[in-house]
Amino acid sequence: MKVSFKLVCTGLCISLLLAGCGGNVASESETAEEKYVEILTASKSDISREYTYSGKVKPSKVLYIMPSMGGKVAKINFDVGDSVNENDILFEMDTLDIENNLDILNSSLALSEAGVKSAETAVEFALGSSVQSSIATAEAARTNAGLAYENAKKNYENSKVLFAENIISKDAFDGAQMAFNSAEASYNQALAGYDIAVNQLPKESLQRANDALESAIASRNSVLAQIKSAEKSLNDAKVITPINGVVSSVAITEGGTASPSSPAFTVINIETLTVNVSVSENIIGKVKSGGAITLKIPAYSSGILNGKIKTVSPAANQTGTYEVEIEIDNPGGKIKSDMFAEVYFVDEHSENAVVLPRSLVLSNGKDSYVFIVEEGTAKKAVVSTGIDTGDSIEITSGLQEGTFVVSKGQTYLDDGDKVSVSSSKRGE
């Protein structure tokens, strides 16, 4: 709130004039008694009615940093109060066991790679020249058996006709029939061998080879996954801060242990701070997110600070008030966490208004009024008022800028009293 007053100490001298020639000089008893007052000049300024709420300053971000694995702490790089930047290594875990395990896994990986190569060779063999050779042999056997079968069949058919006409003997016919049966059996066997060579053995061999290859690849991938996990653990052993800030607590020691379930470091961001206050329902309707606001932090400075309303709760809490979060900048980090803050919410505001100290405005129960001074006489001026802060009050009508207003002694005045400004208060 900006309210200014200009004290004016203007001597208002009232002289007793003698009458003209032949006139009588007024006696002292006939002179009106002057009352001594102090005055000021009514001036314009800004005025605001504010509500004050208190809260504590908090960091905009508080991070509790824990290692991703438990173990021995090898090195601590920062202490409480140190400034840290994003990705700085706060502390390092002991990595001897991880490094030993990684060596073992790399040896296992070499064996797994060899197993994959061997399985790939078996697959190539299952699809290679040996298979084609077996197929060619079976195909030749099938062809030869087929020719023998056709010859035996033709001979058998001819023998059957000749035997029916009693041209050949029963033994000759039986021999032809037996040769046919034998050729047929051989042919069927050749067909089955060809089918096995072409359709069954390659598939079975290839399936077995592919199964072995898949197993070898899975084994290698398992080792690779373990290596990746070990390398991540090795990297995670260097515990970093994800934000710029200040270390507010360290709960570990070099040579001691750190746990993934307990904060080792606490890092706070105090470049930007927040203040949370609970405001009443009569002001919450005028509080808007993103709006500017003023506040004071007595432990830091007696001056007024500027802030911004970050969030406004849409619902009242259990106490019937509404949570409002204010954000303020903290260049240099001079404002500390948990300092007490006073936040000022503007309820009403007028600019370039006639403003007086509240004590100058009197009331008779019906009207509000002030005493003004014109040519050594106190006059009662009825005024209308606006914003009332308790210390200052806005005059909306009845008083012009530049008017002399009685600032001391007004409670003893009546309309029309003769007044004189106290000599000890005279000024320009």
C-alpha cells in the first residue's frame, strides 16, 4: 500500500483591524478566541486494503536421493551446504564385487559365442551337400527299383497269359510271379527310402540343428543380459543429483553402508522458493493463479518482495480455508528454508485517490466529515469514503486535492471556529 501525506504548516495570521477615522477599537474581550491546530494538504496516492497471511518459506524442490543398490560407500564428494549441479556425483559405492562378476560374465559370454558358432555350423551341415548326396542316392535307388519293377511286372503279365494258354509251366509262372513280387517290394522300399531321405531326415536333422542354435542363442542372450545389468550396477554405483541445488543433509559416511530404502542425501532447490498460506473464503475469490503478489520475509529484509501465485486450491481444507502456494525467486540463495513470511493479498485497490490518515475523518453517526481551513476559519466538510485500511482512508467525494485539512486538534473544533496553525509546526 502506498499512501503519502505532505505536511503543510502554513501560518494563518488573523489581525485585528482598527476602524477608520473616528471609529472605536474593538476590545480584546470582543475578539474571537483562536484555536491552535496542525494541518496537512490533501493529496492523491494509491491505496489498498490488504489481508496478511503468514507461512514458512520452503524450497521449490526437495529430493531424497538413495542408491539403487545397497552396499559399502567408497567415496563422498559433497557435504551439507555445498552447491551441486545437475549430474554431479554425490557419492560412489564400492564396486569390487560388481567388477569381479563382470569378468566372470565376459568369460561366459565368450563360451556362449562359441556355442552359437557351433550350432550355426550344424544348421549349415543339415542344409549342406551331405543331405543332397543322400537324396541323390535314394533317388537313384528309387529309379532303378522302378525299372526293375516295371520289367518284372511286364514279365509277370506275359507269363500269366502264356500260363493260361499252357505255353509255359506252372513253375515258370510261379517264378515270374515271385520275381514281380520281389521287384514290387524292392520298389516300395526304394520309394520309402526316397521319402525318408527327402522329407523326413532333412527336416529332423534341421529341426535338431535349429533347436540347438536357439538354445545357444538364448544362453548367449542370458549372459548378455547379466552383463548389461552388471554394467548398469557399475554405472549406478556413482550416485548423481538430477537437479541443481544445495545439499541439506548427508546421512552416510565413507566406509559405511548405504541402503536403497533410506535417503543418503537430501538436495533442495532454493533458486526458487515457495510459501504456502491458508486464506479465508472472503478473499479466495480474488486470488488467481499466475497473479502477482507482495510479501515480506523479516529475517531476510525489511523490504517488500514480489512473488507469483503458483497454485490455488479449488476446495477448502478441514479448517475451512484454502491453500495458496506462492513462488518467489531467490537470487544468490540468501533466503533460507523455513524463514517466516508475511504474504499480502489485496482485497480492494484505488489509484490516484485522495487519501487521508484515518484519524482525520470524524463521524456523528450520520455523516463522515473532516475539518478544513479556509482563511483562518475551520469549516466542517462532509465527505464520502471508500477503502479503509484502519490507518488510512480513501475520500471519494467532498474533498479536493490541495485542501488544507486539520490533522491535529480536529476533535475540539466546531464549524466556523477561528484557528491558527501552531508556530512550532509552521512550514512551507
